[in-house]
Amino acid sequence: MALVGCVTSTDSLSEEEKLSQDALVEIDSLMWHQPDSALAVMMEFAASPKADSLNVYNGHYCQVLIAELSHL
């Protein structure tokens, strides 16, 4: 059995995309300890211009986080 990892290189991301990706990672981490706070931060992020700058991968990541947070 072979495992293949999907690695997203941050070298090809713009500074704005890196900041947006960092925000998503922080929301993901917060979700495990303080889900209510994570939902509030996600709602603020999703309504911001940062959400508009997400690449395809991070756009899907954002949607997964929203789906997870909406079921808490």
C-alpha cells in the first residue's frame, strides 16, 4: 500500500494568499478547542476580502471548515 501526500507549496502563493491560508489554519486549530469562537472568526473571515483571494485548494479548505463548523 502506498501513501501519497498532497502537499501545497507556499512558495508559489502571493503574500495575500499566504495570509489567507494562515488564517484558515488558525481557524482550524481554534475549532478543536473553542468551536464557538472558531465559528465567529470564520464568519468574519468569510465576509472579508481575504476570502475572495483564496486559491482553489484553500477555497475548498474554507468550505470544509464552514461545513464542519455549521454542524457543531
